[in-house]
Amino acid sequence: MAYQPSQLRMSSKRTSKTSNSESYKRRRDDDDDNDCDPSSTRRRRISGPPDYAEAVMSTNSTELPDAPSSPLSPVPYPLPDDSSVSSDGKAAPTPSSLLDDERDPVSDEQVYEYHRKGTEYQEWIADPTLGGCRCGRARKSLVDLLNNENKNERLHCPENHFDNPPFSIIDDLEPLGFPTRNYKFRYTKLLLHGYDKDGYKRESEYQNTFAEGVIIGESIFRYTGPHWSDIAIAQYKFDHPIDTLKYLYFTNVQNNQTLPYVQEILYPRHDVDWPRGNEIERQVWEYDTDEYKEILGTKLGKAAACLVIGAWERGTHRIARIHTLGREYKIHLRFDIEPLPTTSTT
């Protein structure tokens, strides 16, 4: 069954002007454990009042001045004076999305590999003594990422404002106790400018949304630079203590590993129909099951695993379960993060 590519998620503020652009998938080599394809995009918006932004720019300290009390202005990010959101060079040709009939079916070998890798990540998360883990603790702060002395490695932030969470998952967030109105979430877009060997621009792009307790990955594409999990951890810790994080979402999944696995393997295996209605259809995949491990072994699952490994000491937290959330031909993922159960000794 064909799936519909995700649509743009525009700002939920009624007074904002929006523009439409085409959403598409981009691909990366399968040997990178922490890269994701883009899902949805937003229109640029300038964040924060200028006077406060100037105060942040002019200080050499990582301590920020008190933020003004404005419902539309989150604490501005500590951007340098010469921060730029544009780059020179030729724009790379836009790749076209692959339709189902242009993509090879998911093979048994691929599913076996997802299961193998997912098992490894589950064990790495739980046991700090196991070697071979490619993920490490996230050490860089947001100040480090936005103020790198090497401008070629410096992230730029063209969008940073309060907004509501993506409409597609509001019905899942509300029962968890998150505010879904009155612009309580910080939405950001980060860019890292890069170029391929032919001089074409290849920008890494990270669109994330945050509230205390949750990270929502909306559009992720890494060509070069820090891994998404390291960036998301730094952004979350800028606003909240890391131990408050309980949930991770990926919305409008189009990743070229995770989506075909759910569509061709996971749902048919359990006779789950592809979601068509406008209400969320939830499926839960419990810890240590085959399905849990297979999802964890796909690109987005590995990104979630690396976030847990990067945020805490191994052996202290885990992904307790994974949810697939279907709505109007689209799939979203939710990873529930919990402290690992402690075993008492007598």
C-alpha cells in the first residue's frame, strides 16, 4: 500500500504567514547509525526580542540574563555576533521521493540485521560493561555547538520560537499530561552548512520541538557534523534537567529503513491495517520482544538508542517500550524512556 509523504507543519499561530514547499526524502549511507531522513518542514521565524538577544550576544559568559516574560519568546539561544543563516555555493539538485514500486521490498536478511542490531543496542543500553558500542556520552553543550571557533562546524539557528506541538500527535501527548495549547513548546530549526566534492551545498538540518519531559524530532537530515542525538540532548538540557526526559517522538516517519519495515513487515505480521482515519491508532511493542528489537535496529530506532546512551550512564536508563502511532496514512514513533529497574541485594 502506498504511503503519502508528510505535509508541511506550519506554525499554529493564526497570524503567521506561511508558504508551501515540497517535502521529500533524502538518503544517507546505511552504515551511519545516527542519521535520519527528513519528515516535515516549517517556515522560518525570527525568535526573541532584539534587546534581549543583544544582551546574550554581548556576554562572554554561558550564564544568560533573565529572560523577559513573553509567551512568544523562549530564552534565546546564545548565538555569536557573526552568526549567519546563509551559505554560498550551488544548491544541490533536489532528489525525488521513491515510490513503493521503485523500492526493493524489505528482505528477510534486512529484518535479521535489524533484529541483530536492535539486540546489540538493547544490551549496550542495559550493560555498561559490554564493548563495541559506537555511541558515547554527549559532552558538548548548546553553547559549544552554536559558538564553535571553526565556522565550518558551527550550527546556525534560523528559527526558534514557542509553538504548539505537531497536530498529528496532540491526541497522544494530551493523555500524557503535556500542554498542547497556548504555545508551551520550543520549536527550533538548526542548520550546518556543508559542501560536497562538486561544490554543491549539502546542509544538515534538524527541526526539533521541546517541552519538559519530551523531545519531538520533526525533520532530521545529517550530511556532516554532530549526530542528531548529541544535538537534541544539548538542546533539551539548555531548558530542562535531563532526568526529566521521559518521551521521544519522531513524527511523519519517512526514513528509508524504519517506514518500509513498519509498512511491509511489522504491520502485516500482526494483521494491523495501514492507518487511514483521522484518529491515532496505537500499537505498543514491549521491551525485549522481537518487534521491539527490530524497530530499535532501524535508523530511527538506533537514533533513539544513541540518545539514551548519550544522555545517561549506560545501565541507568532504558527504552521501556516503543509505540507506532498511525494517523491518516502516516506513522509516528514514540519511545518511552525510564530508569532501569534496580535489583535490591540483601
